[in-house]
Amino acid sequence: MFRERLITKLWVTVALGAVLTTSCVPDTQPDAGSLDAVYANPSEHLELLSLGRDQTLGLLLDRVLSANDQAALLVAFREYQSPRRMPAGTELVFHYLRDDQWLRSLDVVVNADETVRLTRNDLGWHSELVRTPIYVDTLLASGKIETVLWSAVVNNEHLGGVPFEDRNSLIDELDQVFQWQVDFSRQIRVGDTYRFAFEREVRPDGSMRSGRLLSAELVNSGTPYHAIWFDSNKDGEGSYFDLEGNSVRRAFLLKPLAYRRISSRYSNSRFHPILNTWRAHRGVDYAADAGAEIMATSDGVVTHRAWKGSFGNTVEIQHPNGFVTRYAHLSSFRSGVQLGSRVKQSEIIGYVGMTGQATGNHLHYEMMKRNGEHMDPLAVDLPAGDPVPSDDQVRWDEDLITRVDLLESIPGAGPVIGLGSLQSQDDKQGGAQ
Ligand SMILES: [Zn+2]
């Protein structure tokens, strides 16, 4: 039974309040056996250095290698990376044999996942690429919004073991999964709750190599939204569906900026005091840092890409379903996006600025019908994306059970979904309107 296998896989469980971390270390660890201790002077000692500003690898090698030796080492190193492309801060581990003068090997950490190991041999120097080992675990977390979503996740004390940057990546993941259902910058309310199961690959230092939300729940103003990952071909190209197997995708993204790029100045009205509701000026203003990437909210054709009076640099896109979107005050356009270009949903079209009549860096976003009538983007809900294919129904049912089980196992805020209640989900959502 699929369900039992999963539970076994996630057996090693560390409970941290509302967050559980389950580990599954690949069972490839050899049985080392045991030997009686042998005492000897250590044959090797290590020196850890990091490359300073304006320092080169050659400069650090000058102390320990002759010019010929150095040249041979650099030849071996170039098999994997150019010594000129080593940024300040690059970590190096010098392994010395016997005394400080005799370098036996050198490790150069070229990125978080790869180290070039240089070893002396009879012919000179040999290099190999060593990959940082990883393990896979599943983070289970829940929380309640006290102010904004960002601080609820980043300051979630139960995510203390997750590096700050990775907690930010988690927010990006949630934003991407729910970008068609909830505008995190405009719609999140105090008291909203979330919970999610996030599978990740982790390095020995605790940082994340990659990760994916397996299942997530957001209760926004009393309405529950769910996103369940389903990869029917097991090729990594899956997508998210709600509990009924409908795609979470919609014809329009609710907002043209990633949530984390939007500054909270907008939501407390200190920014752009005259034009701060869409009714007042028929658009939405998102304060953001200059240069933040702007996405097309739906597939379409670029019908304007130029200066437009008080709007400054402006892009307009005509969409097949009769809608037009407008993006104004851009600092610059994306070079590949021209008048007449076809763009895809989520494609970058330009960058936030304050050209035209603008008192600060922000994106002015409008949505219109072809007849010019303005719409609040939040009021447009056009489904897109196919539901789970009927051939995949059996596998979907299995995955749905395990992924909903993961959510249900998370203590804390939020309603308990319960597979038994799946049938009545429609009624519940209807009742919350
Ligand atoms: Zn505006």
C-alpha cells in the first residue's frame, strides 16, 4: 500500500513544536566494522583560507609551491574551472603532509555543491570534482498570520533550523503555488493560516540545494485553498491541483510581481496617498524596488511598448480572451520584448521604475476589457490548465491521500481537511462565500 510505504520512508521524525522534520538518509552507508585503535602522530594537517579581495589563487600558492609546481596545479584546476573566475570569499582547504612546507592536496570550494580536489601524484597534479553530499527530508510547517505573510514564515520560530535565505525561498514557493488564487500583497488578512509539506535536498551545512512543495493549504478570509503536487509522468514536470483534481492555474496571474519584490509600503497606504485604490484611478499600484522584474500576467501580444505620457515607459498586452493589461512607470523594457512580440504568462517584460508621473518606484497595473472598461484583477477568475487526466486517476488518488495525510499530521492552526470530508468540500467553499 502506497500510504504505508510513505510512512516508513518518513519514519525518523524530529518534532519541533509545529514543525516536524523527517529525514530519510539514503541507505548507502557502508558498514565500517571496527578496528583496534592505533596511535600515531597525525600525518596531515589542514589550513583553511578564503580568498581575499583582489587575491588570486596564485598568490596563495606562492607561499607553498615552486613556480613549476604551481603551473602544473593550475593546469589540473583548469579542467574544471578558470582560476580567474574565483570570487573573493572562495574557500580553500590546504592539506599538508609532515610539515607546513609540503602541500599534499588542495580543495577549492567552487560552489555550494562542488569542490575541486587537487592531489599531488608522480606526474604532477591530478584534479577531480567532488560533489557535496545531500540528504532528503520533508519540512512540515504551519502558522498564523499576525501581520503579513512574509514575517509569519520568516519569523516562524519553528523554522529556526532552516537558513534565512531558504525561508525566503519557501515564501517564493508558496507565492508561486498560490499566485492564481491569492494576491499575498493585497489579500492576506490577520488570522489567515497556512500549512505546508516541503520536500527538500539538504547539504551537510543545513542549506537547501532544491526543494518542492508537496502539498499546501492557505485559509484566506475563511476560504481554504489547497495545492497538491502531482507529477503523472514522474519526470519532474508535474503541476499543482486542488483537492478535486482541478488545476490551480488560471488565465491570469493576480499580480505581475513576485510577492517578495513588493514592498509593504503600499498596503499601509503611506505610499502614493492619492492613488492608492484601484477604484480611484483604475489600476493597482505595487511599490517595489527599482529594477524588480515585471511579469506578463497572461499569454498575449505586446500592443504598446513605449513612453505614454504620465504613465512613462509602458507596456500593453492584448490577450486572446478579450482583455488588455497595462504596466506603467517602468525603468526599462526587457530587451527581447518588442512591439508585436508574443509573450507567455509569467514571462519578464520589463523592470520597475518611476518614469512618467510617479512619486516613487512602483508598478501601475491595469486590466481592461477590450471596450476599455476597467476590471479589478482580483475579480477575474478564468480557469486554465487541464485537470488530472482520467488515465492518471488511480495514481492521483494515491498521491492525494499521502499528501493530504502529510498536511493533516501538522499540528497547529487551520481546519482539519480529512479525506472523509473531501466529498463535502464544494459545500464548505460555497458556504464561505
Ligand atoms: Zn497607479
